[in-house]
Amino acid sequence: MMMRGSLLATIGAVANKMSVPSIAYARTRRAPARRNVRRRGAVLLLVIAYVAVAFGLLTLLGVSGTHLTRIARQEREAAAVRQILDSGLAWARSHRNNPPTEGVATLDAGHLIGPEARGTITVAFAPDDKPSSVRVTAHLQHHGQTKSRSVTLSLD
């Protein structure tokens, strides 16, 4: 008899180490409360919604940043073209008594704008004996795009 008791004790100890559930444990184990599962699902949905809102806001921030960068670059290019035109008009006013012999002058405007862009000014005087009108054309190449603007003004 003694042997049998020690054998059962040994089997019980081995079963505990293997973490095999006993029949008594299986009968007394209760199912988890349904309320906790529902609460976990609601929290998961809220976390997913917050993550979606955060990604949406980051996307809007990126798009608006790109848009503002594009607008700022266009404004800088327009200001550079205006500056080139003003310089060409000033050159034409200073040379109105002594125009070029061919009637058209092409000037480099690289010193007026940044090193990443190239610009030229074309000044065309009227073919009269006394030039009273001038046509100034500004060309700007920046980031692979060319912008041109022409103005015809009277020098009087």
C-alpha cells in the first residue's frame, strides 16, 4: 500500500511540473466575463480611430507644407522676373540716347538672381531715329522651368 501512495504522489508531482490541468480544475474553471471582452474591443476601436486621425493629420500637414513650399517658390520666381524687368528698363533709360547699333541688346542677369537660376534680359529699341519706346523681355530659368515676361514702355 505504501508503494501505491508514493506512486500517486510521484504522478501528481510530474503532472504539476508538466502543467497538465487536472479534471477538477477543468470543471471549476469559469469563462472570462463577457463585459471585459467588450470593453477591450471598444478600446481597440478607439485606438484604431485615434491612429487613423493621427495619420490623416500628418498627411494634411505634409500636403499643406508642400503646397506652401510651391507657393513660396513661385513668389520668389515672380519677384526675380520683376527685378530683371526693372533692371532692363533702367538700362534702357540710361542708354536711350545711345542705343545699340542693331537695335536689340541681350544682357546677362545672373548677378541679379541666385546662383541656382539663370536669367537674361532682351532690350529691343524702336527702329526710329529717336527711340521713344522699348520692349524689355525677361527670361528666368529655375529648376528646369523657364518663365518669360515682356513689357513695352515709352521712355519719355
